Amino acid sequence: KALAPAQTPLAGQHVLVTSGPTHEPIDPVRYIANRSSGAQGTAIAAALLALGARVTFVTGPAEVSPPAGADIVRVETAAQMRAAVQAALPADAAVFAAAVADWHVDGAGASKIKKVAGQIPQLHLRENPDILAEVGHMTQGRPTLVVGFAAETDDVITHATAKRLRKGADWIVANDVRPETGIMGGAENEVTLITESGTETLPRMSKTDVAAALARRIATVLTKDDA
Ligand code: CTP
Ligand code: CA
């Protein structure tokens, strides 16, 4: 492989990024969602693009516009996100920043649920596929580097460390999303990077700067054998 210029260490590398929330329909007019804005995933994709990577950006219905220059795949549900991720592989690295719904509504149909006085509908939920875990545990064609996120409100490091192992991820980017931190939906983030060799807490900074720091570390791993 030709040596990439120092400014674009990820030239020739394909990185897959998932971002944003998913929406799980209840009926044609209602859905279950979450508070992910897509800001951190979008910033990571932009930082990877800036380092020269080809980026496939699989995004749920986010508030933030997707990054210019990425191959953008728009999805709504977790099932659609899984299919888009499988279609985008192979990749040299995969970053799972999406806030994927854990459940979908079983039997969500084409008809609007009508309000009937005194009758409360019961939603039956079924578990969604864990997209990160599926890729993390791939035995053939697994990306060299699989990065997951863990947004937690309690025992952040304990939960995130367990997630790294359970999902077969190389890295977990953990953060504390209790409302009082202002991180969910805010411009700043404070993350701890959990790897096989331990934990590293980065200072609180803009989501753009967190993205740049992560992209630089990803480039270090992906270019290790190139020298
Ligand atoms: N993830 C995924 N597919 C899912 C659920 C989660 O790919 N169905 C990914 C997220 O993109 C994130 C990581 O897994 O990178 C952790 O997501 P999180 O919701 O924190 O983990 P869960 O295992 O769902 O645990 P919980 O919601 O109970 O904390
Ligand atoms: Ca979850």
C-alpha cells in the first residue's frame, strides 16, 4: 500500500459509523424514540473524513445534519440500521455511536390505534438485534477495530467494561448521561475510553474535540502496520 500523507493517515481506509436515534413504530402515526441528537456520531464521522477515511454513515432520524462527504444511509428502525450496517461491510473500523432502541413494538401495523374510552392499549415489546454485538462477535471479515459507546447514568465504568466484553468490542467510549451533566443534547462531552489495556478519561471538551481525539486514536491503530 502506498504511504498516505501525514495529514490523511486514513486515506484508503473504510470506516462505518452509526449515529442518531432509531424510531420504532407503534402504528403509522406514533413511534418510540430516544433523546440522541446524533451530534457525537456526526462529529466522529467528520473527524474521520478529515483524516482521509471513506466513511459510510448510517443514521437514524437525527437532529443534526449528516457530515458532508460521507456515504449517507438514512434509516428509521433498528432492524433497518442492522441491514444497512451489514450491507456496508466490510470496513476497516466500525464506530457504533447510534442510540439504538432496545425494543420494537410487536405487530405494529398499518392501522392507527383508535382511542376508545376506558380501553388502554397494551404494547407488546420484542427485543431488537444488538448490532454492535453482532459485528463485535463476527468470526469472518470482522473490522480491525470495533468501537462501541456506553451512555450510563449509574456505575459508568463497571457497566461499560461489562459491555465491552459482552459485545466483543475493542473499545467502549463511556459517558455519564445523567441530566445534570448536560451531555445528552449538549455541545460538550466527557468520555472514558475503555480498552483491553485499561481506562483513560479525557477532559470534558466539545463533542468536536472528543471526535478529533477518537479519530486520531483510530488512525493510530489502523496505520500500525503501514510503516
Ligand atoms: N447497540 C447496538 N444495537 C443495539 C443496542 C445497542 O448496536 N440494539 C450499540 C450502541 O450503538 C452502543 C452500544 O451498543 O455502541 C451500547 O449501547 P447501550 O444502549 O449502552 O447498551 P445496551 O446493551 O443496550 O444496554 P442498556 O441500554 O441496558 O444500558
Ligand atoms: Ca440500550
